[in-house]
Amino acid sequence: MTDPYVEYKRPDLQYFFDLNTNRLKTRNAENFINRLGRDNLNTLGNVSLLDIYLSRGRVVEPHYHQNASELVYCIAGSAMVSLINPFTNQLTTVTITPGQVANIPQGWWHWEVALEDQTHLLAIFDAPYPEYIFGSDLLTKTPIEVLAHTYCLDPALLRKALEPLHNETIVIGPTDECLQKSTQQQQQQQVNAHHYYPQGQYYYGHPNY
């Protein structure tokens, strides 16, 4: 059935598009998302998609789609898909592997976490354009004073905590800078542990046991 919103007599009809040329977000060479909508391929009906590549532990940040339901199909690797039912406030988490799908109804808050390196997901939408509102934008667009007052939080601490989000919409988290900082902190903790408990000075984790 033809789509009533597509003019099939126009002279510039398009039947092919390369998703690799339309990047929604690049975190690094292993973590990125390509996008397809009717603005890229003008013969599309009510369908659009995101082509998602993730390494282990990377997250498509919490978000919702205001215009469409989403069907997440796992091509390679595995992912944990979590969603919150707005009618019951119940959190549901499912794990998908190649050939399996997870369905997110329109407007439901959700996120995806890669459980393996080289995870490849295809997110399919029942709308000509994939629209989205990301959690990092909600946090940064809401005034600090409103968040602090509403939830009884220290505004100075909240401003400091949210400061890394003001530079970009995260989309794929954690950021490389965050992971690098976390690795450095772990390495420093190991150095400190070795300094306080040098080899031969403890047994079963207790000094001079």
C-alpha cells in the first residue's frame, strides 16, 4: 500500500540511501549511531531506523520517542533493554541476543546497555522520522534551582555533578573522558592499597595478621 503522504509522481524520487553517510552520534570508532528518516530517503512510508554499534558497557542513554514506538532488533552481540511502563511505574529489563527483539511503546522511558563488544542493534520506528528526547537534555535544560528546590538537593553540589553534561547531548555513555577518569581512579586506588599494605605485611587482606 502506498503512503498517502509521499508524492510518487515527483521527479526526484529516491530508492537508495547509505546509512554510513548520516551519523547521528559518534562516541568513538566502536560506538556510534547512524540514522535514516524520510528526509534521507523520500520514498519511505511510516518507518525509520537507527543503526547502533556499541562496545561492552556502553549505554544508549535513557530517553523516549515522542512520535513512535521502537522495535529493537539484535544483529550481533547482546544487549540489556530496560523500559518503564508509565501506567504502572514498573521497570522491565530484558536481554536480547542475535535474532531477538524488544519492543518499546511510544513515549516510554527506556535505555539499552551493551553486554558484549561489537554489539550491533537496529532500532526500527513506526514513523517517518525517529524523534527523541534524551535524559542529558532534560537534566541540563531544567534549571538547577528547580531541581534543587523540588528534590531538596544542594544546588552547588548538583551544579557540579551536572557540569559535564552541559557540553553535549550524551546519547552514548559513558563518555570516553569519564571512562579514562574512572580508570585513573582505579589505578590510583591500587597504588594506594600497595602503599598502605606492602607485600608481605598482610595475610588474607589484614595487615600483620
